[in-house]
Amino acid sequence: MEPMILPNIHDYHKIDVYESHGGYQMLRKALGMKPEEVTDEVKKSSLRGRGGACFPTGLKWTFMPKVTTKPKYLCINGDESEPGTFKDRQIFEVNPHLMIEGIIIAAYAMGIKTCYLYIRGEYNKWIKMVQKAVDDAYAKGYIGENILGSGFTTNLYLHRGAGAYICGEESALMNSLEGDRGYPRIKPPFPAQFGLWGCPTTINNVETISNVPLILNMGWEAYSKIGHPKHPGPILVGISGHVNKPGVFEVPTGVLITDLIYKYAGGVPGDKKIKAIIPGGSSTHIMRGETIDGVTMDADGLKAGGSSVGTAGLIVMDEDTDLIKVITRITKFYYHESCGQCTPCREGTGWMFKMLKRFENYEARLEDIDLLLDVANNIEGNTICALGDAAAWPVQSMIKRFRDEFEKRCMKPAESGQEVLVK
Amino acid sequence: MVHLFLLFTFYFCPDYLALLLFPFDLIMLSEQSLQRIEELKKRYPSPRAVVLEALWMWQDEHGWISQEGMKEVGRLVGIPPHEVLGIVTFYTMYNTKPVGRHKLEVCTNVSCMLRNSEKIVKHLQNTLNIKVGETTTDNRFTLVEAECLGACGYAPMLQCGDEYYENLDEAKVDKILSELK
């Protein structure tokens, strides 16, 4: 498949080059259609969100009230901070105009006059690049008053975050945008009813919105034939860890994970075996290396494989990896990033981290494995947002699939009553 | 005597008295930033939304966000200083104490860890003769560990200012250190 989101064309981030390859033509086409027709097109294409939850994008758009006295907002989530994920950054760098075109089309489809693009604070270099692209689009009349003479007006503003993983959660992002601490909100009410400043809001991921012009370009029928029928389209897979050629690859969904590792990322250094992979960013379930054959990179394929597609950030670990160290580091991350609103997450992530530290230092007892699992089970599902689940899943799956690794790290009571190390 | 007087004014007097006596001592944002804040306010239905950007401006101009900074930013966007403190401490990128001229943030999260970010941290600690979280005596470098910075495919990496230094090894780190004056 020819890459469409990250095309291999020199200087594609410049507006002239983008236009000379048919850029902003889909905006013209969309403005000639009725807003409902645009939403319908996206709905029929079965595009699913690329931010982790795989929610059907067209359906999300239809939740926006058609008649309302309040202003409506569109919010684009560019706060990618999930360990293993680095795809949005490539869009900002290589193809910002595709994203901008997608944003304006989406704003038109939902009748939105104000759009915010929230980008994480660390990406200041890329924020400047995107700002340049937005300014160019303003200058050419693709954003602003009376776009291309259609009478439709919308504005796009960039908003810089300041370093908080939780702000990638949509309701926390809204609080952060309003100038508050990034605390997630209880749902319902959902953003489409009560979002930014209490007004109807839609939040889409950067990669999701970049798919919208592609759908209009090729038509929903052709788009829905790319990759897996239930989760179609091109997907950006970021491969990191123990591979020869790590990076972001644009592939159709439904591609084999083994192909991604061996064909795209050049295999494992030293031809070592794969001990484990994390398929969709650090919060998805970890998988044993032996079980990845035949598993495909899409929502259904990974569900069957016992994990989820997440943000398609594939982390590969070779046979020499110390998995206890890996899970301790992942849990430390969630402990650090928990916003502190819900007790199970705030306290539980800390407890898990301390216990895992004991495993790392060969100081744990055998019964600590079940205790750790118990803590994880009590976090899952008992918090306002999904960060609690995201912290619990890697620990649960690690214990389920690599219990032997934990057992090896336990102290064994010796006959003398003194405790000695097994290893 | 003068010293005592100064001490009295700054520590025991209400702010407005200090303001009356020493208006020249107030640290402010530059005229350009103040203008920019007013422009940004037009983008949002509530001026409060500008707080993150205003704090960024303060940090860019002064290196870190002091209590005076929080008060001033709070005044500009119309929220009380204690709420600004809550915001500053929530987000990890705001410095609540002075840092060196170059803040080196080494990612140690999972993808970087698998590619030996520990070695980079150790090398930096040995070369700069400081521990993580400390600043060199000449105030040139501050070394901190960071959570995932979104460069997993180019690990190990470190961030300094806006710049990302990727695919690091020890020789590359030495070169970067010599370039940052």
C-alpha cells in the first residue's frame, strides 16, 4: 500500500507542495456537500478512533446536538504520552496540512466554529511547525472567515500543554484546556452534551482526524476495503524496543504482528527470540513471544490474541529482557502520572510499585504475587478514568502470562527459619 | 538600619505596602508577553484558559516560576494565586525552583530503558559529577529523569529546551555537552 498519511514526498509539510499533490481539494469537495453527507460518509467508512478506545468516529460525530443555543467545540487530542507511542509527532512533522484539512472538514460536518488543537508541552518544536502550517492555511483562506467563499467560518487555535500524561484522557484534556488541573471528569455527562465550558464538544485523535480527507478522497467504499473490514484504514504503528529498525510505519490494519517485527522493523538484533511484546502502548496487555504468530494488528485480531490495539505502539522485548524490571518501570510511570483524584489509583499504583520493587530486589515472598494481583484487581474498574485500568492491565497480564518470572524472584523460607534467595 | 527596614517591609508588611515603597522591585512579564496574553484571551470564552501559556511565558523569561510569578500570572488571568500554585505543581514541566541554564531531561521509560537509557544517565552523572535532580555548581546543567517523551523509536534520547537528541551513545552525549555552553 502506498503511504497516504506519511507520504514519502520531499517537503510535503509545505503548503505549496501539499497543494500540488491535491491538497485541500477534499475541503473544497466537503464544502460542496451537505454537512450530514460528510458525517454519513465517515460513518459508512467505519473509521475507528486511533487514540486507544477504537470508538467509531462517525458515530461520535452524530452525538453532537444539531440544534443548540450554546457554541460547539472541536478538540483535537495531540497529547500523545503513552510509552511506546510516537505517531502523532510524525504527522505534525511530515503531513500537518492533512490534519488541518481533516479538522476543518470535521468542523464543517458538525457545524463547529471553534477548534482547539491540544499538543503536549514537550513537543514545542513540533508546535512551532504546526503553527507555521496553520498560519499558511489561514493566509490561503482555508481557515477563518468564509472559507473558500462557502460562507462557513471556523477558527483553529493551538493550545500547549505542560507535561501531564493524564491530559491525554479526553475529559482531563478539557479541564486542562479550561486552565485547570488536568483532572478527569465523571461520565456521564459525555463531552457531546457537556464538554468544554459546559458546551457540546467532540474530541478526536490527531491520527483519526487525518484519516477524514482520505475517506472523502477515495470514497467510503474503497476506504473500508483497506485492511481489516471491521477496523479499516491505514494505521500508524510505532515499533520500539529490541528491533533493528525502530520507527513509525504506515500499514493497512490487519497486518501480521510478526510481519511488522521482521519485515518492517528488520527483526530482533542478534536474531534473538522474542520473549514478550506489548502491542499497543504500555497500558495494553503484555503477550508472550510464542503467542504472537498469526495475530494481526487490528481491534479484533488483538482481542483474540488476548490484548488490545491501543495506540498501536508496539514494544518488542528479546529473550534476555528482565520483565520484572520492565513491569516495575511501567508501574512507576502510572504511579507518577496518577492525578490523585481516586483513592484506588492514587494509593494502588504506589503499592504496586513498592511491591514490584521488592520483586526486583529479590525481597518478595511467594504470597506477594497474589497480593499484587489483588491490588491490581481492586484498581481496575474502580476509578473515574481509564488510567486506573491502564495501570492494572499490564500487571494483571504479566502475572497471568509470566508467573514463573515472579516466582523466580521470590525468597524461599529456609529450614533454619532464615530466608535466603532462590537465585 | 537600612537592612532591617528592608527586612521589615518584605517579610512583615502586607504586599501593597511593599508595592508602594518599592514598585521598582517588582518582577514583571515583558510588554510583548503581556500583549500576547491579551490576544490569547480572545480565543477562549474564559480568560482562565490562558494560564498555562502565561506560565510558559513567565518560565521562558525567568527560568522558573516563583511565588511572585504565580501571583502575577494569577492577576493577569483572573484566578487566585493558590489556584495557580495548584496548576504549577500539577504539570511536570514547570520549574518550581531555579534550574541550570540547560535542563537535561533523559527519558528512562520502558522503550528507552530497553535500549540502555540507564547507561546514558550514569554517564551524565559521572561526567557532570551530579546526581539526578541536581544542578552543577557552575549552574550550567540540571539533570533530571523524564517520563516518555514520544521518541520511543529513536531511543535512548534526551531533551534539552525544545531540542530532542536521539539515538544517543556516550560519545554523542559528550559532544552535546561540549556544545551546550
